[in-house]
Amino acid sequence: MLKITSRDNEKLKQARKIRNGDGNDLIFVEGLRLAEEAVRSHLQIEEVFFTENFTRNNRAKQFLDNVSNKQIVITEVSEKVFDSLADTKTSQGIVLISQKPSTGKSVVENSLQKKKPNVPLLIVLHQINNPSNLGAILRIAEAVDVAGIVLTKNSADVFSPKALRGAMGASFRLPIWTNADFSEVLDWAKKRNFASVCADVKAEKSYLEIDWKKPRLLVFGSEAHGLSAIESDAIEESIQIPMDNGVESLNLAVSCGVILFEAKRQFVEN
């Protein structure tokens, strides 16, 4: 087992690059729970960095024992130096460098094949820019068993450290199509008989009035700007969440959760 005591160590320099999004096919996974999820999801772990303090509880020791048996490179880092590596202010003292899960149109198409005869639901996130919101949506999406997630160009990085923490492992397992063209996605879905619907605070129809027991493409625009008029016109239906007391809108992840669990309720009752 190696031990690093200098922040200028080449391994740490490379790990910081990956943390900052310059890792090509590698991702930066921080925290014990997320590290456990990475292993449970059968990601290819390239390297593990940990501190001495991390090993002071049985759960952490068991995790290191498990990855040791997988012939993964494990490196101890001094507490002070680890602070230069961590993405969080109060790190648990564990970081994995892992291969990025496969993404793309084909990944989502394969998922749709596996979902048959279940009713598929796809989520399109158009230029979502808050990684924490993005992560939370992925976690909700996994909880309701969506067929896939589509992220359009200029959206937040689904594998950034913040997005990964918000998703708590969902991004390791969900079928995801990244860097998609908005118009291409709509055309692709229409050819597969998906009915497109978007969330819009100005819509007249409630999300409760929608039949979710048919293949649907559920579209959300960015937190700041939503969808443009042209983009909204390209979508077949728009829905809103009725609210009281003058509340105009909800957090994007909350809105997504409200709608998706109504869809799930209809799935169960179908």
C-alpha cells in the first residue's frame, strides 16, 4: 500500500484534474456511501485514496477490505494533503477514481428494449445548470424506474462531484444520453410513439389530468429560463402543478418528483 505526504504528488495532481472535469473517461467519487454505491454498481475502480481517520470505523475498514480483494490500487494520503484533493469541506476521507459509466442514445435505446412490455417514461432535462438539482432528479428517476434520462447540450455535467453526490449512485445505474440535440430528441421520440409533455407554470392542464399509462417523454427546461416559446411549441402538451397561497413555482427537482410519483402511482394501478 502506498502513502502520499506531498500535495505535489503526480497521482494527486491527476486526481484533482479528474475532480475538476478533466478526466476524459474517468470520474471522481467522494464519500463512503457513494464509494459503496460505485462498487455495488460494478463500476471499474481504478484507484482508491483514503486517510488514516477514514479507517477508524468498522464500515470503512470493511469497505477497504472489499476493494483490496479486487486488486485495486489503494493509496493512503495524509490528512493535511487530502484536503487539497477533497471536493467537500468536511470530507470523510475517501475518494475513488473510476471509469465513467457508458452513456449515449444507444444506452437509452437498449433500456427501452428491456422495459418491454412495461410502459416506458423518458425524462429530458434541457440545459439544466444546477448539478445538485440534476443529481436529485436522477435519484428520483431511479426511484420511479424511468427508462432513461436525456441531457441536452449545455447542461450540467451529470458526472461532476456535486451531481454525483446529489444522485447518490443513481447516475451509475440509470440509462443516460448526454449532450443530445433538443430537436433531435423530440424527433427520435416521436418516431417511437412517445407523447411529449413539458412542465410549464403557465399551462392550463394539471399533471393529474395526464394519462401516464402510455409512453411519454417528460421535458423540463432550465431552472433560470425554462423552455423558449419555440421549444414549448414543439412539445405536444404542457402541464402544471396547481399551487395555493400565491406560490408561483417549485424547485425543479421537487416539481420533477411530484410529477414522477403521480406517474408511478398510475403505473402501479394499471
